[in-house]
Amino acid sequence: MATILQHLPVGQKVGIAFSGGLDTSAALHWMRNKGAVPYAYTANLGQPDEADYDEIPRKAIEYGAEAARLIDCRSQL
């Protein structure tokens, strides 16, 4: 069951769909600074405008993710 958080749970794990753009980078950094333990998930949908999918999880770690996963979803499309 998916949950949209109304309050940030300090010291608890929180998942975020992470694109690597400005909005999700700022959200991830904010979550970590407010005491959450963020985990970042990125879906590889095969978008032609994305130059380097492998860089996105590294960027998530730099912005404060505890861990980051790149999930290849191309075969499901």
C-alpha cells in the first residue's frame, strides 16, 4: 500500500521516486536534513533525453540518500 506522507518521520526510512532533477534533488536533501532516512528509486523507462542513467543513483547518494536503486522498467513497456 502506498502512502503519501503528511509529516516527515524523523529517524525512519522514507522512499522517494528520484529523477535526478532539481525538484527531487532538493526534496531528497531536505528530507535528510530534517532527520529522515531517505532511499531513492529511479525507473529507467528508456527516455531518449537521459544521457547517463547510471549517474542518477550516484547523484542521489550525493544529495543524502542512504541508498539508491536504478530499476530497469524498459521490458515492461
